[in-house]
Amino acid sequence: LSNDTSITTAVLEAMLNDENLSTVKVHVETTQGVVLLTGYVKTIRQSDTAEEIARKTDGVKSVKNDIVVRK
């Protein structure tokens, strides 16, 4: 199991456990410790929370947040 795979899994699990993000479909992809977040959310707060969770995950070097906010 590569480190990138375990980072992706950890980020997804943390998002599922967050009440603001549990119903949101955010795609997480990790390449050499860089996490790419894509998908659609309803509020900027959800996008910010997803990014914050990813940044706090062990092994993450940086986060690229490409989440689109659609009301």
C-alpha cells in the first residue's frame, strides 16, 4: 500500500466523519503527498473544511483545492 493511497483513505474517512462534509461528494487524489480535491459543494465553508482536513492529515505535503461551490 503506497503512502499516497493511505493519505487518500485518511482524508476521505475524516471528511465522512465531519458533519459539514458527510453528505458531500468530494473526490480526493494524492500524488507524492500532494492532495488534489475536486467536486462540488454548496458552501465555501464546506470547501474550506475539506481543505483544512486534508492539510491536517499525516503525510500531506500540500493541498490543491479545486472544489467548485455551486448553490
